Amino acid sequence: MKKTITITISRQFGSNGREIGRKLAEYLDIGYYNKEIMEKIAKDMGVSSDFFNEDNQNEDGLYSISNRKLRSFGSIAELSVNSQVFERATDLICGIAQRESSVIVGRCADYVLKENPNVVSVFIHADKKFCLERALERNSMTEKEMQKYIEKTDRYRADFYEYHTGHKWADARNYDLSLNSAKLGFEKCVEEIRSYIKIRFE
């Protein structure tokens, strides 16, 4: 790949967006960043990486500090903590985009890099049945429990995105590509993104 290109992946839970991003990175032989970003922030802030689990977000999509033992936060307000986390994530994402071609999953990376002309933003979605079936393959829950978990996770992702960007998370107008993984399948989603990159940049 001649140019330094960043592919950002936003995805519904169970749509295989994370796997599509990883496979794309492997095919293009470029970096892949997902949990690595938050693990780096957790280390820098002196907290456990599980602080950034989606089940530790409140109804506004913000991380909750109420029940966590955080060595470095003290009495800092929850809003300040979340602002600090987002600023650090933004710095890391911008640094990655300047340094190397990569796939970055989540963290509002499409919005963070919106002024970068060499960014391809992708939203991966699928119908409820597909997402439920894929999620059940990887998690030990009943169908009812998993459905609630999917709804909760997607709601948190949407709230987080809207809070930090002012835009709707699942609005196709925010992305270059919006792909239905249930209809296209894993491999063809990867092919579609590759084709778009080739047409646009090569």
C-alpha cells in the first residue's frame, strides 16, 4: 500500500465487524488496533483494563467510577475522567494514523480522523437474528440474556458516539461504506472494503 491509509470500523454487536477488521488488516498486512488502544490508556492512567468494559458505562455511554478502585483518579468528576480518556484515545488514534496504515475498531475513530483525506470509514451491521446467532456462538448465555446484552451494548455504543461526536452512530451518512454482514458474509465484506480502497486510492 503506497499511501498511509486508515480504515475505521464501527459495528453492531454480533455483526462480525471486529473479525472483518482483523481479517482486512491481515490481508493488507497493516496494523490492527482495537483493545490495544484502551489497554494503553489504562496503563497510562494506572487503572485496570476492565475499567473500559462496556458494562461499566452508564446510561449516557460514559464510564462509571462509582464502584471502581482507581489509584490515580481520586475525587475527579466522572465527566472529567471520560473527557481525559477520550482525549488520550484521540491522541493515540491520530498518532497511529500519522505513523502507519492500519485498521482501527471503534473509539469514534471515523470522527476523530474526519479531516484526514486518507481515511475509509466503515459501519458493519446485520439483522437481529444474525447478530444473536453469531453472539451465542462466542458467549455462554441464554437467547433472552444475549438479546438484552446485545441491545445494551449497542445502546452504549450509540450513546458514546453521539455524546462525543454529536452524530447518530448508525446513520449511514457518517460513513464511506455501510455493509450488511448478514447478506454479504464475512469474506465478501472484506472484499468490498478492499475494492473500495483500490478504486479510491489506487
